[in-house]
Amino acid sequence: MPKLTDKILMIIKVCAFIITLLLMVFYDALPKRQLLLHPNPQNAYVISVDTEVGGQSKFIWIDQEDMSWDCEINQGAPYPYCGLSLLWSEDLSKTIDFSVYSHLNLELDYQGPTPYIRIFVRDDYPAIEFANPIKKAKFNNATVRAQQGKQNISLPLKDLTVSEWWINDFNVPLEDRRPSVKNAIALGIDIPYPVSLGDHKFKLAQLELVGSYFSKEFMYISIIGFWGVLLLSEMLLSYLQMKTRVREGSQRLTELAATSAKYKEQSETDKLTGILNRAGLAEIVSHLGANQLLQQYALLVIDVDHFKEVNDTYGHAEGDKILVAIASTINQCTRSYDVVARWGGEEFVVLMHCFKPNSIFPFAEKIRLKVANGSFVTGITVSIGATKLLKTSIFEDSFVLADQALYQAKSSGRNKVVVL
């Protein structure tokens, strides 16, 4: 199950990486959010001209259906003006949220003397009590350079600013002076101050809002958030898998300890020392191999140095006492989940539970020192050969390798530990 989970997680990570790469490389090529504002038969219009304040300027439709007009700006009012605003409904009940778009695209034909054209968005502002909703609406505007003839204008909505005259006329508080286009009720075109007197002919062919379905900032934040959640999930999954393995390993060790105790009580126990004999060890090795647990152990082969001389000097009865004492000493140095057996004669075998090969030598050295410092007859020591059991190891081959290590320990002066 963990392998299947890891495989699924790897597939998710690869797919997520590919999607992330594609989004970052081809973001600008993704389909855009679009809204056509003009031409639209449901639109209404509001004409603004300075005759309202005693001026002499004139607004003349050249072709209303074709959306072309002439603003003849004349001297007369202190601030002459003339312009046209587009409404989405006659009663001003309809608003459009411009904030979900990034650009306003215009296809405009202009003929006239001004170097700049002003584009403005009136956003509903209910905080002001004023009869005319157009007049009180927030005046977001931007100027663009005028070109003679047809031109395509792409205005970033982030370039809009709020006009000072609107702020001053309505005494707008500081927190409301930032641009806002979430409830746009009108969009207009006129000539910015200082105006150029004369004829200004306009023809608006198309007006369109465009923008991405999600911003680059949102995309980057989402990517970071997704990868953060994915990596945290992977870490949590790894932790849970490790916890499961530890629990299963602990359960197996408990079962192994119970099995070891069982075999110690049976006929596979060495009658002299009370530890496992060779047959008992073989049963344990078979059990570990069947459960693929041998690779969690190291093999130690322990031989009593000059034991023949001990028997010849002190007799076999004393020699047997020494073997019993050494078996007890080895048991004292091992843990409940290690396996101790008498291989035969003065030779012992320990299956040491370990995962790290560098822990073998200190473990074996502890046994060697315990024997060397024990209350035996003078000069009793042991030589130890050890090796780590691997997943691909055959126990018999590992035993040969440990025996070779023991031979090296003997050949180099005895009372030593050699790990191969």
C-alpha cells in the first residue's frame, strides 16, 4: 500500500509540475475574459456640454446610429467642455464591475486639434446625497494621446485616477479618494483641461473590457499555496507511514521476543548454558527469513580464546562453568530482541538487531570487554567476528563471512573484534 501511495503521489507531483510550468510560460496566451460594451442596442447616452453653465460650446450628432459626433468647443465658459457618456441602461439601474478586468480597449476615429483625449469611468458613490447619480458618481479618469484618424487604444484600468475637482466639490473623505470601478454606471470620452478650441470629431467603433480570469499575482500565490499543501501532505504521509512501520516493527519484535522465549523453553535450548542451541538458532533464522527481517540484524560469532588449554589445566567441569558464565555474560550485554545461541563447543552466535552497520563494533566490543573483565580464571577472553546481514544475503554465506572475521581476530592476537 505505501508503494502504491508513493506512486500516486509522484504522478500528482509530475502532473502539478507540468501544469505549473505551462501556466507560467503560457499565461499571456490563456483565454481572456471579455465584455463588449459597444456596440450594444441597450445602451443609453448622456451628453455633457458647457451650455449647462452658460458656455458657447456645441454637441452635434454626425450619425447617432454610427456613434459619431462633433464637439465644437468655443470660448465662453470659464472651463469649456464637451463630451459623451455611455450608460448601460436608461434608468441608471445597471452597473458593471470593471474591477474583474485589466484593460479597456477602444477603437476610435478622431479628427481635431487636441493632443490628448480623456476617458473616464463614473462609479456609483452612494455616500453622497445628490439628485443626479451621474454627477455624484466617482470620476475615475485617464488621458491618452490623440492620433488623427483611426486608432486602437488599450487603457490599463490601473492607470485610472480620481479627479481633484470631484474630490473638492463633494468634500470626499481620504479613505474614499482611491479609484474604484466595481459599480461603474457610465463611461465617457471628452477633452481634458486645458481644452483646445475648435471642432473635435469622434467616431466610436468599438468599446470592450478585457482581462484574465485570474491575475498573475493570484496565480503565483495559488501555485505557492498548492505546492505548500502538497509538500506538507507528503511530509504528513511520510510521517504516518513511518509511524505505521515503527508500530509494525515493534509488533514484529514483540512477536519475535515471544517466539525466542518459546524456543528457549523447548528442546532447542542448550542444556549446559540454557540458551538456544544450533537447532534453535536455525529455527529463529528461518522465521526471520520467512518474514524478510534478517536484514535488520547483524551476525556475531564469538569464540573463547585458548579454551582447550583451560580444559587441560582446570578440567572439563571447570570449563563447563566458564561456558555457562560466558553465556550469562553475553546475555547481560544483549537486549530482549537480540538472539543468543551456543553454536557448539566454546563458540557462540549472537543475532544483534540493528539498522546501522556502525553500531556493530561498539556492541561486540562491549561483550569482549565484559568477558575480559569478568571474574573468570585468569586470561579468559573472547575473539569476535561480525558482519551485517543484508536483504540479499544468504545466512550461510554471511556466517562464512563472520567466521572469516573471527579468524582474522584470532590471527591478529585474539581478544579482538573484527567486523567485515
